Amino acid sequence: MESCGIGLIACLLAYFSSPSAGYPNGKVQEVCSSMVPLHGSSSQLFPKHIIEVNVTQFRSGDHVKVSLSGPAFEGFFLQARSANNLRGPAIGSFVLADGRKSQLLTCGRVKNSAVSHTSKSKKTHIDAYWIAPRDAPETVQFLVTVVEKFRIYWVKIPGPVISQPKMTTKSIPTSPPISNLTKPFNASDCGNTKFCVRNPSDCDPKVKDCFFLAFKQDDSMMLVEMSGPAEGYIAFALSHDQWMGGGDDAYFCISDDHNVDMNTASLSGRSYPAFDSQNALEEMSWRLADGLIQCSFQRKIHLSAFQGRFNLDADYYIFLADGEVSEDGAIRKHHRQPLMTNRKYNVTGSPEDIGGSRSPFLIKAHGALMFVAWMTTVNIGVIVARFFKPVWSHSLLFGEEIWFQVHRMLMMATVLLTSVSFVLPFVYRGGWSQQASFHPYLGCTVMALALIQPLMAAFRPPPQAPRRQIFNWLHWSTGTTARILAVVTMFMGIDLQALNLPNPWDIYTMIGFVAWHVGLDVLLEIHGYCLIRKVEVLEDDRIQILQSLTSAEAKGHTFKKTVLIIYICGNIAFLVTFLVRIGQV
């Protein structure tokens, strides 16, 4: 026994002291220097995977697309280093093309200087964008470690070498000079000589909380003016559809270290913008003042020489977005849904002054119907069934008691509204959304519970049947679970980018509604308890007469009806408040 115990301890010590540690989550900062996985085996000699880049030369601030491809692999670790010192520290930083497959790591003092996997799921292709720092060496080489399986991996697979162009005193600048704007833009010509997109609709480009985009044609050229908050970047894009991506034509004004860079880019899906190495913009000017970033430039209406740039004399949806910029000058994903025009427009046509919406119509309809269903119809229906059976116990409507008919009508309305609303996001997204966290999962659960309720009610036992109590408990518990999950789902949905009601107004208003509903529910519970106690006292007191008992019940019914009217009015007030806000998004 003693030898077995010693052997077990030795095995445990050997296990915990062994370098054979797997990192399926990709958190491998321990190998930043060596790039060698701690798997306890030797690396393979002949790599199967390759690294590719989209340029051969770079300048400070450039975004270089780096692609890793090859046979299916589980993990990887990507860095850029000086081509003259491959043992040296990581250089520059990365931004992700796909946050589901890859993540950023900090090696040494350089933030986001490496890219690794997020899970051990099989992958055959990974993209990332390397941002060239100001102090980059003349030549940079990309290195990657690839793990096919736990004990099959390749270390420091060499990738392409890219270099900075040699600068001479006679070199010609690659981009036109940029001058500063001397005064803010003017919106007075919107709809007359300028085609304008504004948010809000009465936006004045002299005001900070305002997004302004204007187009003004001059023969074969188009003057573009763009204005917005100066915290990071502002951008607009032209698109053939209501989805940002798919090669959309994008234009960025990026505030970086008291300067503004203007760049063109192509947007593909949800990946990082592919910035152009050649600039199609002319006569660029900018201004940073009063909390605003404002930039203007000219562009030819037809640009056949620049791949990815759209001709401007066609119909497009127009997107307007803003976001933050990291310390190394990389743009970050916009923190809210971009403004989008409600239809396609031709900016070379008649001047118009238009607005847009930050939420698609189908998503607005989805939110509005869910609020009607789970804020109003379901709650009123539950309160009627729970507290008003005695009030309308002898009144009939179409052969059934009134309380039951009202309850059934409101519950069926809830199921119908939920079903219609449930379909709308799938129609808009064209399938399942991977960006909405737990909201769609909870929504599917609520939809399932909402459908179970009427099916369960259709097979309810007669009132005197032994199984009636079981049905009553299941019916109540299923309905209560659905209502609680619906409120949680709405709390999560109001801050999703596709709707994104004003924060923190939306949270406080939802909390207010929940408090209102719970408060009225508790009030009716207390009143019901007090009424029962009062009736019991009257029945036990032989001096009291039947009329006193009837009078007490009548007063109780009047109180309940008054509370119901107040509750419905307050409920509708909360509902209208949310619907108005949804319409304004």
C-alpha cells in the first residue's frame, strides 16, 4: 500500500511538472519568445502550411493582410519579427479578420503583437491584418507555429519578407498633400445644391452630436464632406444591398495623433477593411476642432483604374458609421449599428436631404411585436385569469365566462404576435445570427414555451378530474417561465447592435416596467388576502347579515376593476414609450 501511494504521488508530480501542457483556448503567452508549444515532443521538419501577404513593401501605419493556409490544423501562433533578427521581439500589432477563429495576444510590451487560435476546432485558413509601427525595421518577416495535432506541430514556419521602400531626397510623395479646413461645413445647401445624409434629420455639422455626409457634383468630380464626433473615426460606404460587406466601397476619416488620415477600402463580410495601397482621393482637407472631425475630398465619378471603387452615378444604399481608434492607429469595430438609408439613392441625381435608420425595419418590427406581446397582452391576460374569476364569475360571452374569453383571446394574441415576430430576424439575417450572444437562444425557448401553452390548454382535463391540479400547476409554471425568460430576452435585445435603444434609458425604463408590473401584482395579492380574511370574519359573526357579506365582496370587486384600469393605462404608457423609441432609432 505504501509503495502504491508513493508511486501515485510520483506520477502526480511527474504530471504537474511535465512541460506537456495543452492550450486549446490559445492563451499561449508563455511561448511568445520561443514559439515552441509545450507539448513534450519534437517539432516536424517539413512544413505543410504557408503564409501569404498582399504586399511586398510597407510604410508606417499600413495594414498588411497576412493569410495562413494548409491542411486542417487545430492551433497556430503568428508573429512578425525583424528579418535580420528572428530571435528578437515581436514587431507591430495585429487586428483580427475573424474573432471566432482567432484572438490577439500581448507579447512583451507590444499589445496585440501575436495572433493565436480560440479553440482546437479544425481550421484550414486564417486571415489577420498586421499594422506597421512607426519604429519598424527596414525588413520584416512573418513566422508561424502550426499545431496539426497535440504531438504533430511545426515551429517558426518562415513566411514572406516585406520591406520599407528606401526614401531619397528626390522621392515623390505617394499621396496628395493635405490641407486644413478653416471653418465647419454648412448644411444650408442640403436639398438644393448638395445631396445630404444627416443623423438626426436636423443635424447641424457645427454640433458635436451630429453625423453629416454631403455630396456635391462638379462636372466629372464629386466633392464629399463628412463630419462627426472626433473620438476615433467616421466613415461611409456605398452598398448594393442592406448588408455591410460583399465588396462595398468605403471611405474613412481617421483621427490619429492630432492628424486625420483619409483612406479608401473595400468591405468584405465582417472582416477588417481592406485598405487600398493607392488613394483615389484628391484635394483632401480636414479639421479637428470643437469635438468634431471633419474632412472633405474630391473623387472622380468614374474610376475604372481603381479596383473596388464604385462609379458614383448609380443607385446605392448609403451607410454611415463611427468608432474608436486604438493606440497604434488601428480602427476598431463600430460600437453601434451604422446609419443606413431606407432605400437606394443616386448621389449624382437631384439633390436631396435625407436621414436614415440605425436599425433595419424588420428588426424594428421584431422588437415592437415582442414588446406588444410580452409587455402588454400576456400580462393583462394573466392578471385577468388570476384575479378576476370572482368578479365576472356569472357573466358569459359566447357561452363562456368573460374572464376566460378575455384570457384566451389575449393569450392567443400573444402566441400570434410572438410567432410573427420570431420569423422576422431569420428573414433579415437569412439564417442564424452568430453575433447576438444568448438572445436568439432565449428567444427560441420563449417561442417554444408560448406554443406549448395553447397545446396544453387544448387537452386540459375537466374541472373535477383528478389530473386537473397537475394541469393547473404545469400551465402556471410553463407560463411563468416563459414570461420571466421573455423579460430577460428583451433586456438582452434592447442593447444589441441591430436595435440598440438609447443607453441607459432603455435599462432604467425596463426596470421601471418590471417594478410597475410586480407592484400591481403584489397589490392585488394583498387585496385578495385581505378580502378573504374580511369575508371569513363576516361569516363567523352571526350578528352580521348576508347583505354585509355581499357589500364587502362588491367593494372588493370595484377596487379590482379600478386597479385593472390603472394597470392597463400604465402598461400601455410603457409600451408606447418603447414603440416611440424604436421608431426613432
